[in-house]
Amino acid sequence: MSTLNEDLIYEVLSVVEEIPYGKVASYGQIAALTGHEKNARLVGKILSMSEYYGDYPCHRVVNAQGRTAPSWPEQRMLLEDEGVGFRKNGHVDMAEYCWSGD
């Protein structure tokens, strides 16, 4: 289990900053890209505090099924403004809009 510290926070936020306009990534994907494969929840915790570290496109991070954060209704609107498509079930179409991470 990784420990929350400034280095990890900036590592996660730097990956989030790389997600292109009109694409999304999952919490688990970001955890894996930072070498912390089993820490998707920690990524979520970091993103919930991101406003203290600067302006990051955290709205581009969803869960692995494409669900947006339940406590953040504006997230869907922000993604739709970028052209991200949603399925009938309200989830992001991950097959089409998931960032490959490269």
C-alpha cells in the first residue's frame, strides 16, 4: 500500500494533466501509470484534494466502468463539453473515449 505524500500527489496530478481534451482515464489506469497498480482509491483521494495543488483536469478521470463521481454532477457536463460520449446507462463510452496513456 502506498502512502499519501507530496511526491505521490504530484506524480498522480502530472499524469492527470497529460489526459488529452476529449478523453478520459480511470483511477486504476492512473494508479498503474504511476507504478501504484493497487491504489486506485488513493488516486481518487488525491483528486479530491487537487484544488489545493493547482488547476488539473480531474473531470477527465472516471471509474473503470466509465461512471462519473456521484458527488460531482458537473463532471458529466464538463466531459460532454469536450465531446466525450456517454452510453444509455449514463457511463462514458470507455471503448471510444479512454485515453491509451501514451
